[in-house]
Amino acid sequence: HPRRPPHRPRPHPHNRFHPRPKQRPHLGPLRRNPIPDFLQAQGLYQIKPPLPYTPGMDVVGLVVDKGSDVSDDLIRIGDRVYANTALCPSGGGGLGALAEMISVSSDAVFPVPDELHMSSVANLGRNYCAAYHSLKVIGNVGPGDLVLVDGASGGVGMASVELAKAMGAKVIAGVSHVDKGTLPSMAGADRVLCYGRDRE
């Protein structure tokens, strides 16, 4: 039998965003980061919402509607956008993004540049919000600080390397295997160390 090409799922036609009144854009997800959402659904994540609930913090898609108070300078119908439901002023706790359509505050919506594929920003919040919270809110990292990033080749690790460098810190990236050292180095780490192998 001839080999069949790999299945490439198409975005569901209802995966769209709608901005609503009181700065509530409606957004339709195309790609999502399911791992924390999967853990949360099992009751294994640090945030445990009451049941029933719709999981999902990060969502990317197209704006299909918007509230009358959302300026065209901010968001237009048809825009490619990323939204993080954890950033909504009314709370939400990072939920709801796995719905076919979602209405969110325009404060939580950000444009996706045309040169980026929408799937490349689908888990932006899970990685960069966690990294920023650790570095700035908890650690108060600033210029000249020394930051060790454990698991530096993963999503949160890479985001931590990039943000710590942007904050002016010197960054040491820790990885579990020598093959994983290239990405943290490309992200700007000053030094990459492999656990149990580097002795300096």
C-alpha cells in the first residue's frame, strides 16, 4: 500500500474571536498549549477551579466581533491575535480558551505579527507569564543580577533566559544533556552547564 500523507487537522470553522461591549473581544483559537490544561482537568495543577469549567489560558485566532467601546486603533475585525485569559481584569484565572469561541477583555488581546505563524505564539502566556512571575514578581531580577535557569531548554526555561537577559541579568542555563545546550545559548544565556557533567 502507498504511504498516506500525515494527517493535518484543519482549524474548526467556529474557531474565531469576538470582541464584545465593555472591552470584550471574541477570539477563536487555532492552536493551544494543552499540557497545563490537561493537568488542571485532572486536578493536578496548582489552580483548581470549581466544576464544571472550560479549561484553557492561551488562545490564538481571528477577531470576528468586538464591543462598541473597543477602538479600531486597538483591535479590528479580522485581526490575527493572541489572548491570555489570565490577564483579563475581571479575573477568569486563565480559563475558557478551549471553547470554540471566546469573549475576552481587550486588555488581554495582543496582535500577532504577519511574519509569525499563529501556532508559534499559542503557548506564549504559559511560558512567558510563568517566567516573568518568577523573575520579576518573586525574584525582583534587575541589571547585574546572576540568574540560574534550571531546565533551560524547555518552554518556560527558554522564556526565562530571554527575559532575564532583557532585564540586564547574567544568565547561567542548566540543561540535562549536552544536546540541549544549543537553544539556551541561542536565546542569550551567558553560560550553559550540563547537570552532572560540567564541573566549574
